[in-house]
Amino acid sequence: MKINYKLGIFLIILIVLVSSINAQEKLSLNVNIPTIYKEVFIGESILIETEIILIEHKPDEIIDVLIEYFVKDEKGSIIYKLSETKGGILRINDVKEIEIPNDIKPGLYIVEVKASYDNIFVVDSNSFNIIKKPFWDGDDKTILIIAIFIFIILGFLYYELYKIKKYIHYKVNGKTLFKEKLIKRR
């Protein structure tokens, strides 16, 4: 009975391998992320270029291909999922823009695209890096608000100092002029 169990597992693996080789003969998929989108800040978008080539089918027949997009973290958890159906005769080219959520952690992420039709599917993937925004460029403008508040306080203090200097200058000049009898009291 153990031999039959092992033989069954071997046959299943063989069928999966043969079907994936057969799928690659009928469908080709290439996923590319342009170089400028290989490293993006949190909250920005990435572009995914997808090229699907339909092989071994009638050239006048339009094939509907289901395209599924997945964004996964290093652990394989799905962060983003999108699916759409596109029709094509020989080739389907697509550019998809995906916005990176603001609550995501910096690190390495993988875009995985699965294209399928008539129980034939192929999968391709590409990676990109998400980096943290510099503190001065964040959505949280607290530093800008604090800087404006400090400038307002400094402006107020400068104005008060100006008034005190003017008052002291007036007092000193008035007393000096009175002592030297250049001005008279009224």
C-alpha cells in the first residue's frame, strides 16, 4: 500500500509538471517593473508592465485572458489584489498603476501576475522596494507647523525688543537733552 501511495504522489507531480510545461507552450507571460519604480516611497504608485503572448491558437480568434495582480510582502502575505479580463488575438500588453497604501512597512515586496484561460495558467513576478519618506517630506506636516509657530514667536519677540529699544532710546535721549539744557520742561 505504501508503494501505491508513493506512485500516486509521483503521478500527481508528473501531471502538474507536464501541464505547466504545456501551459508555457500555449501562453507566455512577462512582468516588468520599470527601473524608476523599483524603489518607491510609502503612499506612491508603481507601474507594472505585463506582456502576454498567446501561442498555438487560431489567429482570428479573440481569447479572453484573466489577469490577476498580487502584491506580496516578504512573508508572502497578500497586501493588494486585482483581477481583470482582457481580450487579445496574439498579444496582450498592459500597464497597470498600483498605489502603495500609506500604512505599509518599508521593505522588499513582490508583484506576482497570473494569466489564465481555458485551465491554462502561467505566473511571473518581479520585486520592488518600498522605502520610508524623509521626515521633512512626510504627509504629517508637524515640522512645518512647528517651524511656522517658532517664527511667529521669534517675530513677536523681535517686535517687543524693538519697542523696548525705542523706548530706552527715547528716554536716554530725552534725559540727556534735558540735562544738557537743550530742551526745557513745559
